[in-house]
Amino acid sequence: MKADLQNFEITAHNIGGLTGIHLNIKEGLNVIEAPNASGKTSLLRAFLLSVVPVGKSGDYSYILHSGSNYGFVEVKDAKGRTFKREISRIPKGVQIRGDRLLDEKLEPLVRRFAIGGNNNEVLVAVRSGQNMKQILLEYTNIDLLRAELNKLEEQKRKLLTDKEALERKLTDTSQVQSTLEAKSAELEALNARYLEIRGKQKELQAKDSISREYEHTTQLIGETMGLISRLESSISSIKPRLSMLELDSENYSRKLDAAEMEKQGSPDSISSSIAALSEEKNQCRSQIDTLNHFIDEIEKQLKFPSRLLMDSEETSGSIIERTFFDETIMCPFCGQASQKSALDKHRTQLINLRKKQLKNIHQIELKISGLKEKEEELKKLDKDIREYKQCISSTHLELASLKTRLAQTTTQLKAAEGKKGRLESLGLELESKIETMSSEVTKQFSSVNQAIGRLEIEISNIEKKLRTKLKFREELEKTSKELESAEEQITSLRQEIRSQEENIRENFNMILGEVYAQLKFKNVDAITLDPDFELKVSRTSREGAGYFDRESIKTLSTSELEVVGLVVMLSGYITYKVMEFYPAIILDELTFLDFQRLNSLIEYISKKIKSVILTTLSGEKIADEVQRYRLKAQPQEDIIRG
């Protein structure tokens, strides 16, 4: 949050020699009177505390009252908002904390160009005749540009170092290329010599029957070795298959034994038993049908005379029932007269017999179901046994075939190895004879061959070295381009820095001229910043003809230096537009100015700055002489320490 300082109040407690003070700052000139120099200086320290950096510091210990461990300054802005900055004593310095009046980047400009205390950096630099570049340019973006420039220059130095190293690595490139060409020519001559000797060797071999026999033997050895290789490969493929088949045979045999042990009986015998039980079941069904017929006929006769009796397989023998059962009816089967009770008893016997037959049928069906399950199991076992026997049979056949093949292949391999041994012995014998016949040619051939091998290695190494140098050259080209780019950026950045510095210097010189015109001394015509930011003064010569520049401003008097310092400080305030964020300037007692110059200065800066705060000692006539209003300090406590 940025404070609105068009009008503001400031309260200080335990700052410098003050224990307490409250001031209202209005637009225009504010003359603040203090009873002594210490109190006047303390007023400036109060303004300074409001814009110093927060945190621990050893540089601002003088701001705090010497007899206190805590102080503060509080600013109430035009909108009634309060900003408080506190200072407390700690070992080796003070701790500053609290609200910010302004953005952290703007506070340094206020400290340097808006608060004209005795320790103001601009005033100190002018008094000591320092170069003003750092003082006037520190809080611009030129520092960032210089940091970027330093980074680029460091990059340039590294690129230059890399470039020089790569150039050193490439110094002998032409020499390496010449060596490669010489070695290549030497290799070409050796290859020609190789072909010449090889031709003599072939010519000698063509004329020699031993050589021809040796070549034929070598060819046979090669063919035999190929045959041996094929036979060994065949054996290697047969043996794993044999092992696998033997394992399969054992597994099938174990499964067959287990199946035969598990099998009991035969499906045919079980089928006979099922057929017998089915016949027995059919007989029971037939008996049940006959019983049902008899029961139905008896029930018809029993129901026919009277409908009062209900059909029941179990009778309770009640009086009513006995009355009815004692009746005489015709037997449906023999045609003779019979009592109802006797006929009903016969019906009950038939029903019980039917139940027995139904139970028998159920038992028979359970037996048939069990036999069918067993029959299925036996059929499955028979199928498994047939399959195992078939697998065993086919496995045995394949085993027998492979064993026969293995035996034949082994025999062929032994024969081939024997033939190879004989051929090799013959080859060695023939080789010895050939070496004896063509030892000189062979030596020449070997010597040339070895020389070719050495040269090829040397050429390979040289080519590898050249490839490495080619990479160095590519790296050098890349580094050169990067260096060129860095130099262009450095040139551009330097131009930008020079342009900005020159713009700032020109602005300062223009404002310096305006401000100094209000305070002009008789023997100092102008104050300017030279291109190196050295302050220069121009004086009229004794003869009054022309001007000349001093080497520095150190020849000025104390009062002249104070005027120059004030001019530079005000010029910085105007140049950097401090008015836009801090529309007030605080000036210490300007006793080095006469009232005419003071009036002229106040009138000038009042047009540029809304609030001008001028400290002075009580009783001095400055307040009456300056045609503005004044604001007299009203201490909260009548204590001002020197």
C-alpha cells in the first residue's frame, strides 16, 4: 500500500535528541523551528527513519535516542491511513521493522534526493569531491545492464579461452593430413608389392603337384570338418529328444499301471446287471398296474351304495363307518356277496402292497444309477488305458528309430573324425614340403603382409585423429559464432548503457543549470557533469575573457560546496521525478545562503515540489524573511538533547 503524502502528519518518539514530537505537513513551505542544532538534526532523522530499510542494521544506530532502547516514527497520510516504523536496540546495532510508506525500490531515492540531512550521500560526495556516477546512477536499471554486461564479458572471456584451446588443438592439422597422405602412398606401394609376390606364389603353386595336392587336402579337410559339424549338431539334437521320449514312456507306463489297478469289473457285466434290474423294475410296474386296477374296482363298489363315506386309505373305525361297512355288497372279482368291511380291509391290504412295490422301484432305480456311474467310469478308464498303450507304443517306436539314428550318426562321426585326423597329418606333411620349396617367397609375402598390417593400423589412428580434429573444427566454428554473438551483444549493451548514462547526464546538466541559476555565485558561472560524471565548475577568468574548467570542485569554498551539493540533490529529485511518489523535500538549515538566494530557491522549488520542509533554529529571522507560512514544532515533551 502506497502512502498519499499530499498532506501528512508525522509523529516521532525517542528519535535522535527528541523524546516526542508531532508535526502537520501542509502544501507549500513548512518552516520547522527547533531550540538547538541537535533537535533540528533529530527532525531530519525522524523523516529518514520512515524510509530506511527494515531489518538489522549497524548504520542507523544514530537515529535512536541515545538513552532509549525503543523508538518509532508514525506517518498519517492524506487519506487518514497510518504507517508506523519502529526502531529498537539490539547487540551490535538496531532492529528496524514496520510499515513501508513506499515501494522498497523507491525508498533509496527518497533517502538520497529528498532528505537533505548532514549525512545525505549526495552532500557527502560533493563535499569530498567524489566521482558522482555511482551516487547518481545507483538506483537506475543501469546496474542491471552492467551486471548483464559483466556476465556477457565473462562469457566472452570463457569463449576466447575455449577458442584459443581449440585453435591450439588444430595447429598440426595440416601436418597430420600430410602424414596421412604419405602413409596412404606407402600402403598403396606395399599393396602392389603384395599382389606381385602373391602372383609369384600362385605361379609356383600352379607348377607344383605337391601344392595342388595340398590344396585338395585342405579342401577335403574343410569338407570333413563341415560334415563333422553337421553330425555333431545332429547328435546334439537327437540326445535331448531321446531323454524326453524316455521320460514320456515312463510317465505313460505309470499312468497305465494306475489305470489298470483302478479298473475292477467290466462294462459288459455291469450292463447285464442294469438289464436285470430294469426287468425287475418293469415287473414291479406291472404289479402296481394290476393293484391299481383292483383298488379302483373295489373303491367303485364301496362308493356306489352311499356317498356318505370318503375315500381313505386309513379308517378310524367309527360307529357310523361300521354301520355302513356292515352292509352286504357284490365282490367285483368273484361275483359273490361280501361284507363292506371285509372288502375295505382287502382294499387296504392292496394299497399297502402297492406302496411296497413303489419303494422297491425306488431302490432299484438307485442301484441302476450307481451302476451307470460305475459303467461310465469303467468306460473312461478303458479309453485312458487304450490311449496310454497307444502313446507307449508310438513312443517306443520313435525311441527305437532315434536310437538307431544316433548309433548310425555316431559311427559316421567317428569315421569323419578319423578321416579328418588323417587329412590333417597329410596336410602338415605337404605344408612342410611346400614351405621348404617356397621359403623365400613366403618370407617376402609375410614381411609385406606384416608391413601392410602395421601401416593400416597407423592410417586408422591418423584418420581417427583427423576425425577428432574435425570435431574440434566444428566446435571452433560454433565457439566463434557464439563469441561473435557475445561481442555484438556486449557492443549493443555498452551503447545502451552509454546512451542511458548520457541521457541522465544531459538531464542532470539541464536541471543543474536551472537550479544553480537560482543560487548563482559571482565567480562560479556554471556547474556541470562531464562525460565521466565528474562535477566541473566554470569560472570567469581574471581577464574576464572566456571560461575554463577546473579539474575538480575541490577548490571551492565550504559554502560553495554546500550550494553545489544542494543543487545536485535537488536536481536528482527533479530528474528522477521523486515528486510523483514523495511530494515533499526536507532541507536542513540553509545558513550558507543569503535571504535573496533563499527566497529565489524556495520560490523555484515550490513550483516543482508540493511540500517544502525547512528546519531552522528558534529565534532566527529566516521565517520572517521567507514570504511563506511556517509551522512551529510543538514537542510532546519539552526535551531536546544535543
